[in-house]
Amino acid sequence: LFPYTTLFRSDRKEKTQKEKVSSKVLNEIFFYSRVILTALIITFAVNNYIAVNAKVPTGSMETTVMSGDRIVINRLAYFSEPPKRGDIISFKFPDNEKKNYLKRIIALPNETIEGKDGVIYIDGEPLENDFTSIIMKDDFGPYTVPEDSYFVMGDNRNNSYDSRYWNHKFVPFSSIIGKAEFSYYPTFKIDRK
């Protein structure tokens, strides 16, 4: 009887240790699953509602934002105030909403914009701060910007496919993804206009 009891106790002890190890492994799996799930939820929420990370594919905003720069777009920038002239925005391209573009707001709702002899005119007055030193070669307009829409241009005026050339010339407010706040790669840079 004694050897059988010892064997039984030993077997029970082994079983208890296995259960403890198994329980510990399950707890760790559960813990790390929660951490990963929480990180995914936070990433989803930040990316869809707060900010988005984007890579600039073209040189249309040079020399302000260079091709290959990585930038952060603030999705909440226009939650409490409207976009302003000079803001660099990310938006759904009006001629193909599957594409996202990055350009600078030049004309606001209800303004008339025209480009003549390298000068941009807003409501007949020359634009004081053109945000770039590049002199534009092509004339355009006049175009009157509809309510809740914006006329945008790239800072690289002679190498930018922007509102001047699109079929749907204006960016509706509803198509704006957010405001470009800063570039962080390859160098950190904030656009101060």
C-alpha cells in the first residue's frame, strides 16, 4: 500500500505542476494577445481618426516637401476651425477618389483665382505670399471657388498636377483627409509657411 500511495502522490504532484505550467502559459498567451489587440485597436483609431503617416511619392511640393519624405497628417486639424490659405493638406483626388494627393490651399471658398504672367491673383489682387519662389509659366483661370471647396496648387508650380489642370478643379471640404503637420524622415521639418 505504501509504494502505491507514494506513486499516487508523485503522480498528483506532477499533474499539479503541469497544470501550473499550462495555466501560466495560457495566462501569458492571454496577456500578450490583449497587448497585441490593444495595440492594433489604438493603431487603427489613430490612423483613421487622429493622424496618418504618409510617404510623398512625387516632387510636386518641392522644395517644401521633397519626394520620398515621410509626413504626419493631422486628421483633427479642421475639427474646430476651417482650412486656411497656405495649409498643406492631404485629400482624396477629385478626379479619382481612390488616390490621395498632397497640395497647398491657395484659394478659399467664394474667392476668384487667376494666374497671369507668373502672378496669382485672388479677387483681382496679387497674392502677397505665394509660398514658393518658383515663378509659374502657365496662365490659368479665372475660376471662382464654390462654397465648402478649395483651390490647391503644388509649391513646385511648373511640375505639379493640381487644381489648374483637373477636370474637377476644386477640393471639397468633405474630401480633405487632414493637414500636413510635419515631415519626420529623412529630416525633421515643420512647414511654417
